[in-house]
Amino acid sequence: MTEKLTCGVHHVGLTVPDLDQARAFFCDVLGFDLVGGKPDDPSIFVSDGTILLTLWRAADPMTARAFDRRANIGLHHLSLAVANDDVLDKAWNMVSTHPEVTIDVPPEPMRPGSATRHFLVFIPGGIRLELATPFTKA
């Protein structure tokens, strides 16, 4: 077996149409902290203490094309872990009532018979986001 050369995700970079809108969603709704940024790029860095997200503003948001997860190569969705069902339910209540969020999949088992639950939404700016409880074998 080949030695593993990586040990997890360092950070994820996402292009967004509006940095203020993205910061408000991640910080005000999900509780992330603003931990830096590069105004000249422009970008901001947000973190929940475990994962770091780099949010880059599209050069021209008005002409930028939205990612089509069925037609393009790249990030299909971003999945963030939550501690348990109670936190998933709390997150669902916060996220699903946000006026700029579109529901994709409401809370449900990840697959039939699984104790792992998740939901998927399109957050402000159109990125598909999943929140999921810890993985358990069915």
C-alpha cells in the first residue's frame, strides 16, 4: 500500500459573486469567524475552527457563469460536518429560513436505513452546501 501523503483538507476556496453576502451567511448564520482576507484580490477567509474557507469575489459577478454541477468538472458541493442530530436540526432552522437560500434536499437520512442525516441547500451566490451528521455504517 502507498503511504498517504495528505492528512485532511487545508482549506477550500470558493468563488462568490458578493463577499459581504457570503461573509454574512457564513459568519452570521453558520457562526464562522472572519479570520483574514486580501482586499486587493479581493477575498476573505472564514473559519469554524476546523475548516478554513477562502471566499474569492468573481472578477465580474454580472457576467460570471454559475457552476452547473451536472455539466462542469469541479466542486459538486461543499459538505460541512455537524456534531449530531440536534445541531443539524438547529442549522436547518437557521439556514432554511434565510431569505436567499434555496432548498435542494430537506433533512433526511443520507441513504435508506442510515443514521447519518443531511440536508442540501443553495446558499446566497448559488453554491450548493450540504450539512451532515457523523458518518455511521448502515
